[in-house]
Amino acid sequence: MKFLKNLSLLAAGAILLTACSDDTPDTPDGDDVSTFEISISGFIDDNYAADGLDVTVQAVYMHGSALPEGEKILTWGCVSSVVDDEPTVETARAYLLEVEDDETFTSWDWSEDLYYRCATLDRMIPGVTYYVRGYVKTTRGEYYTSTVTTKAEWSAPGAGTKGEYEVPIVFNIFPLENGSEMPEEILDYLLDWANFTYENALALDGYVDTGVRFVLADLPGLDAPGRRYINEPVKYTYGVDEYDFLRPEWFTDITKAVNVWILPIGTPDDFDYYGDTIAGYTLSPFFYPGEELSSTNTYDSSEAPMYQHPGVFLNSRTLFGMRNEYVLAHELGHFLGLHHVFEPFEDCEDTPYYDRSVYLQYYDDLGYMRMLPDEEFVVSANVMDYQETFGAGFTSQQRDRILYTLEHSPLVAGGRNTLSSADASRSAQPTPKACRSPRRVI
């Protein structure tokens, strides 16, 4: 799956509201205090309904006033947390629009206040409180609004049942590029959303409970359940560097857990896969000869299993994005045998296919809607879609493919046909580059 910058997901123009809050923003330090003020103006429910599917998102609007002459807005956006009541761009998920050259901001004369969308909350777990702060960076400094809270009240959370399969995972966490650690909250939310979607906790029409749950592996040698901190900086470029930098001692036994690597992933200059930034990738699953699903890989017993299928890779540069909550769920879908819904795929006839080139042509008008080949419109809610999607569920035939992988693949922890630990931990060298299997990119 490919990550699309927050820029393309924000509203295209300023929108006037009648309501505004009286919260007082944090302003830059200094004797000469700026007169610029910002506040969260309110939350507006946007409802999308088609073909029996009815989903709601919350649009967040911010109010700015009295920008002094000579002070210029560079960034306009929002930060959100489910644990921290004063989230910041350094510690929480953010939704930021670079507006230095945006005509709305450059042409605003500030004789009247500006009301503009600063975030869209579209993957909210019902019952959870979200702490939200507006954020603006100017040529003078950074500003935050006071915290406001919101909840998704439009559906009750699922029962949280165990499921037929429990798939253990381990986050192998490299330092961020500034040397700090990835905040635990971000990884926790990725896992929570994955389980929320695989359970179909919203009971979305046309989607099913897959019977799969992901759990943090509780194994010897980890720093905490489901976490291994690798205190060495790493430089990795997708499609250029290979897996050789992954030391055997960094792996969790692949028969015991899925390795999820959290690291900064660079993109080659000539990369163009629905955009220019990668949020994550993995490989399609491996099967014994004769048992493969279409567009999957064949297990080679002569190669080191851990390097044939090293796990899931997530780009730490993008995980702070507020719209990337479903990246783990999506990549685990690829890991378990699924394809993008915009790729023609005869194995999942109950999963609506759409022409992505047509969608991108009419993106501003379609948003969360997709136009199918017969010109029927549907709401995008499938985890295996991109861009403006709720990313909240799987169809019945997608579930069947996931369960087949868990029943037959030798390289998926938690399955019924997983290799023995002795076979999986053989100290062979990484598979040569020429033998690599096809990647599944976000």
C-alpha cells in the first residue's frame, strides 16, 4: 500500500462556521508576543452512505485571527492522541498541511478571521476518547490550541472475541531519525485498529469477522511483550538495499511471531507507485509447491526461512500521520495473501473492484466514494484500499483467503502448518537479490 501525503487529503478551501470555542492557545515565547490566536472551531459529522453501507467521519475546523503583518503561516493542522491530553507533533499522530504557498493563506488579508479544516478523524474506535489540539507553525514560532475531546458515538465497539486464530506479533523498533523512540501509543493504536477491523467490530454491511486476532508475543528475550528495541540507527532504501542489514539475533523465531520492523524507509528517486512515499510493505505468503494461491510465492526449503519472509516493514517516517492508522492492518492483509481492491482479482468476486485511474481523475468529487465498472457507487471501507477510505473491514472471500494462508503457509506464525522452530532458525545466508519474491507495497 502506498502512503499519500496529508496534503492531498485536506479540504481545498476555507469554510466559514458560525461556532467557535473560547480556548486559549499556547503562543511562542518571547517579550514581543504575537497577537495571532487559534482555536478549535468545532467538529462536523460527514456521513457517507451507499449500497447498504453507512459510515461517518468527523471533520475538525480551526479558527485563526489577528495574524500580524509580516508573520506568515507555514503549517496548519491538528494533533490527536488517545492517551495524552496535551498531544504535540513530536509525540502524537498529526495531520499537517504545508500552506506556505497555498493561495488561501497567502491571499487572506486577516480583516476577518479564517476558518479552515485542520483534520479529518475517519478511523475512530467507538467509545474511545480522542484528545485533539489544533497546531500552526508560522515564521515566528509554533502555536497550539487548548485540548478538545471527541468520541465516535455512531457505533458500539465489538465484543473483542478471541477468534479462531491468534497471530503473535513483535515490533522490532529502530530509533527515529532524530534518535528518539517511536511513541508506544502509536504502535498500540496500529494494533488496536488491526484487531478492530479483522473482527469487523463496526458490523459493516457486506463485511465479516475474519476469525483472526493479533496479540503481542510474550516470549523470552524481548524488552516487553511484543517489543524489541534495537538501539542502532539504520539507513534503508526500498528497492536498493536488501535484507542483509537484518541480523539474525534481531529476529524473533518466525514460527513464534510475525516480525514487524519499524524503521525509516527511504524511497529511490525513480519510485512512482501511486506516489512518492512508502508507508510499508511485505511479501505475499509462501506455500509448498502445488498449494499456492494465485499471485503468491513458493517456499524453498534450501533457503533461510527468516530471510525468505522476514515479516512486515513499516516506515517510521509516516506512522505519525493521522490518516495512517490502518497501515499495519493493510500490510498484514498482504502478509496473509490479500491484494489491493483496485487490482483485478478473480479470487475475490465479492470484493468490488474499481479503476483507480478513474478515481484519481475525479478524486476531489469522489472522496470516500468509489465508482465501479458498472458505474455503481460504493463507500470505500475495505482495508485493502488506499487514500480516502475507512479501511475498516474484509469481505467473506477475503476472509477465506486469509484462513487458507493460515492453514497452509509454512512461514506464518499462529497457523496450522507452520514450520518447526528448528527448521525456521537455520543459519543460512539471506536469499540472493535475484531470487527475491515479489513485494506487496502499500
